[in-house]
Amino acid sequence: MTTTDSAVSPTLAQRWRGARWVVLAIVVIIGVAALTTYLTAPRPGGKMDPTSTSPDGARALMTLLRDQGVEVIEASDVAAVERAARPDTLLVVVQTRHLIADDVLDRLVRAPGDRLIVDPTSRTREKLAARVELDGTIPFGSAEPGCDLRETTRAGGVQLGLSNAYEAVGDLPVTRCYEGALVRYFDGRREITVVGTSAFMANSGLLKQGNAALAMNLAGSKPRMIWYAPQRSEGESSGGATIVDLIPAQVIWIFWQLCLVVVLLALWRGRRMGPLVAEQLPVVVRASETIEGRGRLYRSRRAADRAADALRTAALQRMLPRLGLSHNAAPPTVVQTVAERCGLHPQTVAYTLFGPPPTTDGDLVNLARELDNIERQVAAS
């Protein structure tokens, strides 16, 4: 039996040869699924991050440029820009939430090649595009080129959204497109282009009218492009007005105007305080003045219900000790006792002491009289 069973039973090697193809198939399936998930999964990132697929990212533009044969270099820091910069290269500097320090800007100025400056702050513009200055803003809506640049005439009308506008400093010849949202001039042999917004280059903005064509024409004007959109602070800041750089000049004037309005309003509405009046304390206030003051307060607020409740509560507090009742006595007991003392109908007493609140001033006066009448009869009984 032992010899026959050992000859017929499969060995470990035979089992492995039969199962290895199954194990190999499972490994291949898992690998393909992991690779597909990695390639298709959304990639979050910051504003104009070239690897981000979020609405504010720039992954779609990078893909379109590479499909058109443009060599795209994604520079994560200024050192990468310096290594890749050449005279035949377009350097794209995109202002993100992180400000670019002065020493980094100085290194970018020395980088060779043409420049495309997107949504710059005042410091960035003064360093990298010193021949143009801010000229207000343009509102939301479609905009036509209004110039003869090849990049803009091919793109036609676009939807840039809210954008800064620029104009030339002095008499320098500058080409202005889209009402000044895009300007271009030559600094020697170098071509410098400034755009007042980056929204049309983002993943969510490429689908709008003409935006993809304009973004590709501007960023793909050279066979080789360096994309520098800092996602973290870099370099040593000079400690200047970093927050003020983000605030438009018009906001500062509006702020000071509002301060002036507040001061004038305070002078107009403020009371002129006279000298202090010496008064001996404590001050004796007559009870009639207190009652009159509370009555006027109730009347000014039309609080007849609160006034009636105060009158009924005060009358009961004065009558209950005379009736031999505690302050926690039930309303039916109080009504029955008062009716017997005063010789009134219980329903009349109940309506006066515990009835609904009056609706008019006349009803409130009548209630006060009835309460006073009942209180006098209880005191005289």
C-alpha cells in the first residue's frame, strides 16, 4: 500500500509546476492594476503646479505642449532654471501663492533666453519686466486681441477673467493685446512678454473660448521651454512689504478714504461732553419717579402684557398675606378666597387676577383700576 500510494501521489515539485502559472497570472494582474491606478489617479498640487491635475494645476498644458513636440523642463527651483537656461529657451515664470525672494529674482534676471512673466507681483515685474507698469485691471468677460501678435491673432477671442493691465514706462514701444492684459516688448535681443493672469493657463481654464490656443502659443513659442512656478518659499526675502505686494494700489486709497469718512462721522454724530457735575451719593430717587420711568419704558416698547403681569404680581404679593395664603397658593384657591372676602363673582376675580393680557392702553388702565379696587376691599375686610 505504501509503495503504490507514493507512486501515485503528486510530489511538491509537481504541485509547484501546476500552480506557478496561476501565481504568475495573479502577480501580473496586480501589477497592471497598480500601474493603471498610478497613471490615472488624480494628482493634487498647488497653483500652476506642472504635475497637478487639480483645477488650479497646469498638468494639461504641459501634456499639450509635449504632444506638440515642445521640450518642457519643469524647474522646481531656481538652480534647475540656471542649469537648463540657454539663449534659445523660453523661461516661463508663473507667480504662485509663494512669493519669490529678491535674491532668486536677481538670479532669474541673469538667466539667458526669452521670458514669459505670468501674473507677477510688483516686485517680480520690476525685476523681470522693468519696462512696463501697472495700468489698472480689466473685468471678467470675453476679450479680443486688438493687436497683430501672431500668438494672439491665431487664438482670437479668449476669456481671461479678472486680470491686471499694463502699459509702457516712458516712450518704449510696447505691443498691448487684450486691453493691456498681455504686453510684449524687446530688451535688446530678448523678447519679454507679460500676462496679467494665469487662470487661462490652468487646467480649468483651458476649456474656455480660445484659452488653450493662447496658452500653447505663448508657452510653446520656442522649441524648448522652462516652466518655473515655485510651490514653496525659496531664497532669503528682503523683509519688504510682502503682503502689500499682493494688495492693489486702489485698495490702499479706499482704506484711507474709509478712515476719513469714519472720523468725519464720529465728529458729526458724537456728543459734546460738558464739564463734570458734582453730585452727592447715594442719590435718593422717589418711588413715583421709578414707577413713572418703568411705565414709560413699557409704553415705548408697547409691552402691555409685561406691564399687566407686573401689576397683577405686585397686587397678589400685597394681598396674599392679608388673605392668609402663601405665595405658592394655587390660582383657584386665591380666586375663591378673594371672591368670598370681597363679595364678587369668582369669574370676575379670575379674569382680573389671572386673565389674558390687555391689548390696548385703555384696557391696561381699566385693569389697574380693577386691581386697585380689589386690593382696597381685601384690605378693608
